[in-house]
Amino acid sequence: MTTMDSADVKLLYEEFPYPSPTAESALIEDVANGLGFLVEDGELDGWKVLDVGCGTGHRLLGMALRYPRAHFTGVDGSAASLAVARRLAERHGARNVRFVEGLLPQLDLPTDHDLVVCTGLVHHLPDPRAGMRWLSDRLGPDGLLYLWLYHALGEHQRLLDRELVRLLRPDDSRGSGLETVRALGLTLAEERYGTGSAAGTERDEVRAVAEADAYLHPVVHAYRFRDVAALCDGLPLDWAAAFGVNTDGGSRFIDLANVEDDPYLCCQGPELVPPALRDRFARLDALGRLTAIELALRPTGLSVAAGRGRALDLCAPRLHGNVFAAPSRTAPSPGSLSPAGSSFPVPQDSTTP
């Protein structure tokens, strides 16, 4: 990828501030809700939280208002998006949030954050690996990273549609691209990445932003869990664990160790295969079970938590059984297990359409 790719990404969001071009749109609460199921400290009291790729701030303000005793910094490369975010913060009276404009990986920020949130940026970076390095370097000694990515299986058709739009649009202007999107009859369902995951598409300008992000973006990667393991390999992280998956109209937490007793909220895996195959499923390592889950569900998105130091101890017990990679550790010998009972393979093959 080239410098031009980064410039094109910036131009897209200057024209279509994401996820909503208006401070009147409702806040998006999905990440704020998710953090309550990720960390044991229900208040994030005194935490320094960095939201990278915060866009127009509709998720960031959802977090800032939910956790008023934490200190939030929102980072984005689009001045237009941050202008909306500042109006949004003023509208809601948020005093625990500040904003920084800049692009990764050039931006220089402190390296002492308790939590780094990145829910829509890495899969749009020309160099995702450099972006992951930057994110992990922003963590403090016991820092926690929360990451959300497009999933390669559930997003396959959308990415094909995006390629068709780019082929058929008459020129490079994004306005003509939206005309092509609509001529092809393409639209992005409001709950494609789970309930409460969008700013709402009842207004024409919000729908235009969603369609531009879905079909006109110049840089898109999509991942499976094995790709995330490869993406994290060699980074200053002690572990990476599956957190959840999104499907069209729903979201579920991953619970490989059967810690929770809530089949509505959690996916444990055995319920997705016939009873005769469940013993085989149980013999798979963590990454194998995650692979089976994603092949069965074909999610549109996946979320991962990663960290260093004591970060895993700060997380809900469910996360301990979901660890599928230990990036900064020496790879284990075949068949060796972590204390949670999962091996830590770092795959050499990676498929990111």
C-alpha cells in the first residue's frame, strides 16, 4: 500500500464523517456495553482510555458517559469527523474526553494507557501490522487492548459487491460511487454487525455515510481468528483472547471454557455441532474451536482482547479460557498447553481477502 492509500482514506472521511455526520444522532452503546462484560472493574475508575479511530465520537461518547470516572482520549485522522465529535461532547456535557487529530503510525502519544480501544481502524489501514504495533506500544505495563475487525467469512459477499462498485463507477468521485451503489441495489442492513451497532439510517445523510464506508472505502482487510494470531505475532503482548462475534442482527460472547450459563449471550461451541461430533470438538485446541465456531456462524465481525502484565487478571473469568495466542512468548512445543488448557499456535498461513 502507498501514501496515496492513506490520503484516499482521509479524503473519504472528510466527505463522509463516520459513523454519523451529525451530532444529533443517537450515541452508539455497543462498545460501552461490551466493556462491562470484558473487565471486572465496573467503573474503570481512574483508567486512561485511548479510542483510536474514534471518528465522529458516537461510540466514544457512549463510553465516556457510561464511565465518568475514566479519562478518555479520542484519536482520528479526519478533521471533519472530529468536528462532529467535539460538538457531540459539548451537546452531552462530557468533561472526561479530549480529542487528538493525527494518522497512524506517525502520531506520537503517551505509552501508559490502561485500555486502548480500536473498533474500526485496523482493517482500513494500508499497513495493519504497523497499526497493531502502534496500538500495542500505547499500552501501559498492565494495559488492555480491545479490537474489533471485519470477519472474512461473513463479509465475503459485501467485499465482492464493493469490488463491483469500484469497477463500475464512472470515475473516481465518491458521489458517483454512491450512485453506482444504489443502481446496483446495494444497501447495508442497520444491524449487520449486531443490534445497536449503527448510528441509525433513518436520515439520508447517515445512510449515505454507512454506504460510503461499506462500498467506497479504498482500503479494506477482513480477518479470521487465525489471522489475528498472525497479526499479533511478535508484538509486545502477552496474550490474545477471543471476546465475541457479530452476525447480521445479533452478537454473542465467546465462552470456550463454559464459564457462563447463558446460551443467549454466549457461544461455547459444542451447541453448533451435532452431538456425535462434540467429543471431537472438545479435543480441539482454542484456535481450532474458534475456527469451528466461525465456520458454523460465518460472522460479519469479530472482537478480540489482548494485553500484557496483569491485564488478563483484570478481565472477566470467561476470557481466560478464550486465549488463543501468546504473541510475545516463545512458541510452545507441539501438544503443550497453557494453564487454561489451550495451545498457542501462531499460524504461518493467513487469508485476508
